[in-house]
Amino acid sequence: VTTNDGSYGMKGFTTHALQKLIDEGRKIDLVHAVGPAIMMKFIAELTKPYGIKTVASLNPIMVDGTGMCGACRVTVGGEIKFACVDGPEFDAHQVDWDELMKRLDYYRDLEKISFEKWKREMGMV
């Protein structure tokens, strides 16, 4: 476990903890990355040269759960996949992280507007 401020577990990023384990000679067969896309991207970049299988659990916007809307589209290994039906877990070394992060940012402003509206409706503002 890592936290940025060291309040729990190791202080630093997950990549620092993983690199430490690799440097110590630990045998790592599989890394399962779950979290922000940027973190999973850097985990994948770290494990690739070591040949460590790395699975990423993606959480893009999912609207209908059938793949029909295309909101959860992600490119994996050069092919279009839909996280809601083909995933959400994919080979992290094959994910087009830059494209995924651009798609995630596409809805950021709308998410903020919706969240603020929800807070007003719940009487939280």
C-alpha cells in the first residue's frame, strides 16, 4: 500500500513501491493495476521491460452496458474494444493510454456540472 503523503503504508507512488520490489529481486508474475488511468499507464510502462504480465481494470464512462453507445470505447492492441462488454480488464501493455485519457477528459466538464447539480438537489450546497 502506498500513499502520496505516507499517512498509510509506503510514502510515494505505486510505481516507486513496485520498482522497489523489482529491485529487491522479488519474482513478480502478474501486476493487476486498478486506479486512475495515468497511474495504470505508468505501471504498464514500468513492467513492460521486465516482461511482467500486467492487467489494467479500466473505468471509462459506461452508459448502456451493451457497447452500443460507444462511450466506453478503448483501443487495445490496435483494435477497438468496449470496456463494458469486452472488459473492463485488459492487457495494460496493449492499451492506448493517451487516447483513453483524452476520452476521459472529454466528459470532465459535464461531470462537474452534473455533480454540482446533484449536490444542490441533495441540499449539500
